[in-house]
Amino acid sequence: MNRLAALIGLLGLFAGLCQPATAAGAGHLKLYTVIGHFDTVKEDLVNAITSHGLVLDHNSYISAMLERTGKDLGTTKAVYAKAESLQFCSATVSRRMMEADPANIVFCPYIIVLYTLPRDPKTVYVGYRRPLPVGSQASKASLKAVEELLDGIVKEALNLK
């Protein structure tokens, strides 16, 4: 019985803590927070990306890069406990976006970031850059579809759907 009560308590805690984070200048990004383990959240993001039939092209290890280059630059301040970005594209969504306006190539590939801060490694931030609704109506509609794809992936990974 104790295990069941603990599990129910953890599920309730998780559900209550998945929420959009606030950030300065939040118009350019969408950021969510969740209490959890970085590696678990990353695995859930990768699964959500692949469940949409998308392929993860690249994984950038941002916190490791900052730690490595910080030593060379003479600074050891830890910006993140862990930070990575996941890069991918969608042939279907990207094609529509670029057919609507070839200049929309600047919005591809898509990147979702996740990170934790040194002072609070159990809070995982997950977000993406919001594509600006620019150009013709067709361009704006295609960029809205990009944002819906990114938001859907994040919400699926964080179990917010």
C-alpha cells in the first residue's frame, strides 16, 4: 500500500508541476518546466520526436561545450547543470513552409532545448524558438504549423496532452 500511495503522490506532483515557464521577452520562445530527471525528460523528447516519424539529426551537448571552452577562456562559472539541444526536421512541414516562401529556410532545422540550472537540477526546462509569423498568408499558416508541431512534441514528451 505504501508503494501505491507514493506512486499516486508522485503522479500528482508531476501533473501539478508541468507548466509554462515565464521568461523575459517570452514572445520569441516557448518554455515549459517539469520536475524530473534530465535524462528521462530527454528520452521522452526523443521518443516524441520519433513518434511523429521524424529523425533526430543532431544532439548538441551545450553544457559540456561551455564547461570545456570556459576553461580556455578563464571562466569556470557553471551556467547549466546540464543543457542539450535536439535538432530535427520534417520533410512535409518544412516543404510546405519553404514552398510558401523560400526565405523560410531560416526556420529549418527545428531545435528543442532542455536544460537544468546548477542551483536546481531537478527542474528541467524544455523549450523552442517560436517561428515568427512572417510573409504571405500561406507563409504565416505554414509557420504556424511548425510551431504547432514543436509544441505538440514538447507537450507529448511532458505528458501535457
